[in-house]
Amino acid sequence: MRTIKILAFFAILVFAGCWSIDSKAGNSRTEMPSERPVATPTPRITPTMTTTPTIANGKKSGGFMAQLPSDFEQPSDDAGRLLLREYGSLFVAGNGAIAPKKVVFKDESDVMAFQASVPQSTETIGGYSVTLQTPAMTALKAAIAEARSAGLSIGPRGADSAKRGYKQTVTLWASRVNPGFVFWVGKGRVTQAEASRIKAMSPFEQVPEILRLEQSGIYFAKDLSKSIIYSVAPPGTSQHLSMLALDVQQNENPRVREILARNGWFQTVSSDLPHFTYLGVPETDLPGLGLKPVTNSGRRFWVPDL
Ligand SMILES: [Zn+2]
């Protein structure tokens, strides 16, 4: 009997204590347990993406390679060839657009040297400062004017929707690579030593290492179920570094996409729905540049016909 009384007493104390804590929490706590900060203002992952790009493998290169400038540095490894296939439409841009002569910028000074070498313009559009190569900006302004006369608007998604610096691409890359290694080391698929070895490398050197791991199904996209290149552009490969790309706020509107296309702006990265690339030519000229249309999420993307 005494034992029961003691147990009951403790039960009341515990209950009272819990209630007291809950009550206090409900009435006086002003801060919630902190959630993981959302640090990426313009996430590259597109939740609505339902398919992976369908680009034929092993097909002989068609006209695309012949369209590249003669001084273009052809990629010599699998990673470089993959990146050319996924992001390469930019390299055949015309009508004054100047594309880099390589698939991957090596480092920040490489990017800065390129960016300093091409004519560029900065305008405030939709409240954001937008910097693009001058012919791309001229065409964008024409598209904006055309949209306005049709009662539509065209603008950037955010502050980093146009020109980017190398460091931004490194930060985005690390935001996928670092959590990826935590996951895969935890799963026992990658050793801590291997993860540390790769993380100690320069971002430029990490790219082929990460793509090599992905050949074994060790993926680094945000959801860890597909390649990192469908999530972020590897450092030095983003079309934004070339100032010929814009992430468009109104990208879901087919009329906006039509107006952009009429002005030389096309979708060329099939995993990236807000992303447009300035190619500078009419759509009917794109096949002649070695590009082919692929459909994803009901949209047409022009990708290298490789
Ligand atoms: Zn983009």
C-alpha cells in the first residue's frame, strides 16, 4: 500500500512537472527549436522535374562538334564530355555572344579573365541588378518590351540570376558535396579517408572524382538519387559565369518562353527549368548549330546533338 502511495505521488510529480514544462513552453518560449537554415536563395533543384534528361548515349557526334570554334579545348575525359553534353549548347551561341573556349573554368582568376574580356551591360530589372554580355542584354530588353506590350513581364528570379562569380559556384557545389559525403560515409559506401581525400582537393579536381563516384550510384544531387549535375553546376561550368544565362521568374508561362525564344533566349539545360541561355539565333537555325530539341516537363530544350 505504501509503495502504491509513493508511486502515485511520483506519478503526480512527473505529471505536474510535465504539465508545468509544457505550460511554460506554450506561454513564455518565444523561439522555436531552430530549423536548418535555408541558405540557398535560388535552389537549382526543380521539384517539378519528373524525368531525367533523355540524351542518347554512344551516338556518334553529329554536327555539334563541327560547330565548335577551332580553338575550343575539347574535353579529354569522361567528366568533361558529360559536361559538354549537359551544358554545351552555350558554346555554339552566335550573334555577338562570346562563349568560353573550354568546358570548365579552372579557378577564379580564369573566370575573371574571361569576364573582363567580353562586353557586358548591367541593368536593374525587376528590382535586381542584372549583368549580361551586351548582345544578351539587348535581346533580353527586346523580349521584356515585347512581353510588356502583351501584358506580361519578364524578370530575374533573384539577385544571382544572371552573372555569377566562381566563388558562388564553389559554394553551391559544396552545399551538395559535403552533405552527400556525410550520408554516403554513414552508409558505408565511401570511407572517411576517401571523403577527406576528395574534399581536400581543389573544386576543379573534385569534379571528376565526384562524377566517378556517381558511376557507382553514389549520387550527390540534393536528394541523393541522381547526379549532382542535375542539382548544381560543377564549379567553373555554370553558364552564368559566361554571362549568357538568366534564371527567369516567369519561366512557367509558355507565352513568356515563346517571347524569349523569339529573341534568342532558349532553354538548354533540361534539368533546370528556370534557366535560359542566350544563343542569339532564330529557333529554326538551332539544328544547323548541332543542337536537337528534347522535351522535359512539357517544355522544349535545345541540347547538343551528341
Ligand atoms: Zn541558371
